[in-house]
Amino acid sequence: MPPQNQPSEPARSRYDISIKSLLTDRKYLWFSATVLFITELFMNVTVIEKVKYTEIDWKAYMQEVEGVINGTYDYMELKGDTGPLVYPAGFVYIFMALYYATEAGTNIKLAQYIFMALYLMNLIMVFKIYMRTKKIPPYVFFFMCCASYRVHSIYVLRLFNDPVAMYFLYVAICLFMDRRWTIGCFFFSIAVSVKMNVLLFAPGLLILLLTQFGFWWTIPRLAVCALVQLGLAWPFLVANPEAYILRSFELSRQFFYKWTVNWRLIPEELFLNRYFQLSLVFLHLLVLFLFVVHRWNRRNGGIFALLKAPSLREKSVLNENYIVGTLFTSNFVGMVFSRTLHYQFYVWYFHTLPYLLWTTDYSDMIRLLILGVIELCWNTYPSTALSSGALHCCHLLILVGLWRNKEERRRAAARSQMTQDIKDE
């Protein structure tokens, strides 16, 4: 008979199972999210108070919006220490508000706490997405929260504009999951107006809209996106439309080789070569096309079937995982073939990586290993040929895993068979 002050074996077993459930059972995602949110609150305060702030772009942001405050609306005249203003109008308004809130940008500590609040609000949106999709086990939340030094640095030690754009993007995705497509398109366009990297999600969004509405009823949602851009940009378009279009969406920008995270394994001459850059664009479009035709399209009758009004049965495929998976994969394909990735660009896909990895058929050990290697690559400064090569290998593994996902292949085969049956009839 065991001593009275020790738990019996059955009691200890029940306790062990309970801890395991909290870590692995998806119905307890809320518990991990709550614990980690509280942990993140204290962790971010500690980082702000104990780790030295590093000036990179914040001062330039303030100089750029100060020009607008002083009455300059010509984008050719707006610039800061790091060069001309190259972000759309939404960026200007948001960072103008931060300019006033932080005493013309001089109260850095307050700016850091504002970005901490942004980080926590972003986590709420991300947690909501993952709790709705139930794609990952609870313990994985740790790896997309507390485990990344680089992401905390981007938010509260560097004050980049990338986190602002991504927050509005995740708000839009939450609205899409609620089937609030019009207001979701509004917030999606707000995100684009802060930084144009959000356009990497646009191909996936277009497929979702066509699946839900068909061609004609997709147009009003696209009009919402366009009107947001036009309304925000109006003062700058009136002043100098050509300058605004060329500068705020400057697709031909040449990036500096010294900041690249993903292409350090090639010589600078090749990195700057125009044909190399065009090849990446071609590969990006090709892979997107293959995903559209063979993975994302849930309509019977091929890609052109997306243009017709959907039936109720065809609309029913738009569940949370289809919406999130299509958007996250669309963005990821763009990251894989990006002309360059700078360190702050990590937040463009950091919070999507667990979802993408747990969509593949890899084992949990392989998934965690890939996450760890990616984190290591983004924390290697300056980047090396080895870190860039390892990052590309991880990206390729994820891309292949997404393509070869058994569930998606079964759906593709079923659509093909149904189409053939219709033709035979």
C-alpha cells in the first residue's frame, strides 16, 4: 500500500495525461494562447526596458511624414535620411499619427510601447486564425511567440512599418473567415496602403472571391479595394499623380546586396542582373498558376469555371482552412521567389509558417526542424552563403510539401474525375 502522502499510480497517470492534452489537444489551443499572451506582455516590457533600441528607419519615417505635415504632397519632394518616400499613402497617415503621439518621433520609449501594443493586437488576430482552423497543436504556439528574437526585435527594437501592414492583413483574414468579404477587402486594402508586400496575398484572395461570388459579383469587392487606395492617395494624386504612382508602388526598385537574407549565395553581379530578376518573376507566376489550376480551384470545369456564378455546393468549400491555406500559400510562393528578403521582411510570413508546415505531410520532428533552421537563418547577421542556402532549402521543402499534400491531391483527383464524368454524360 503506497504512503498516504504520495499520489497513487492512477492519479499520477491522469495528471500526466492532462498535461499532455494541454500541449497536444487542439481543443486546448485557447489555454496556450492565453498563457503565451500574458508571457508576451511581460517579455516585451522586459525587452523594451533592458535591450538597447537600435535606430534604422524610424527617424527617416518621421522625416518623410514631417514633409507632409509641412504641406508637401508631391512624392518627388518627400524624403528622409534613408532616401525618398517609397510607401503608399496609408503609411503616411498612420506614421503621421505616430509623429504627433511621440513628440515628433523623439519619444522613442513611447513609440516602443505603442509597437508592443501592436504586437499584442497582432497576436490576438493570429491566435484567432489558428483557433478557428485548428491546424496546429497547442505547443506550437510557443514557436511563433516567445521563441523568436528577430520578430521581437522587428516590432519593439526597430519600429519598422512591416508589422503595421501585417496587422491589418490579419484583421482582413479574420473577417474573410467570418464571410464578411466587403469589410475584409477594405482592411486588406488598408494593409496594402501601408506596404505593398501585402499584394503577395492578392492572387489567393482573387481565387477566394471568384469561388464565392463568380466574376460579376467579385468586381464590387475589388472596387472597394481600389476606392480605398484612391481615397487615401487623393491629396498626393492631385499634387503629382505620376510621382505618387512611380514612388509609392515602385516595382523597379533595386535593393542593396548587403541587406539580402536569401540571395547571399550568389555573386552581387548576378543579384543585380535584370534577367535574373525577371526569371524570379516568371517562376513566381508559373508556380502561382500551377497552384491555381491544380490546388486552389474547387470548381468543376477548370479555371474558367471560376468566372461563372457559383452554386451553393461550390460555395460550401470556403471553410476556414481553405480560406487561410489559400491566402498563406499565395504569400509564401511570393516569398520563395522574392528578389530579396531583408531582415524586417521576416514578419511577412513568420506567423504563417506553422500553419503551412502543419498543412504538409511531414512528421512533427521535421516540421519543428524546418522552423528552427528558418529562425536560425533569419538571425544570422550578416547573412552568409550557408544561411541563404539553408533558407532556400527550407522554403523548397515547404513548397514541395504543400504541393504534395495528400488531402489536396485527393481533392484535385476528385474534381478531375467529376469533370470527366460530366463530359462522358
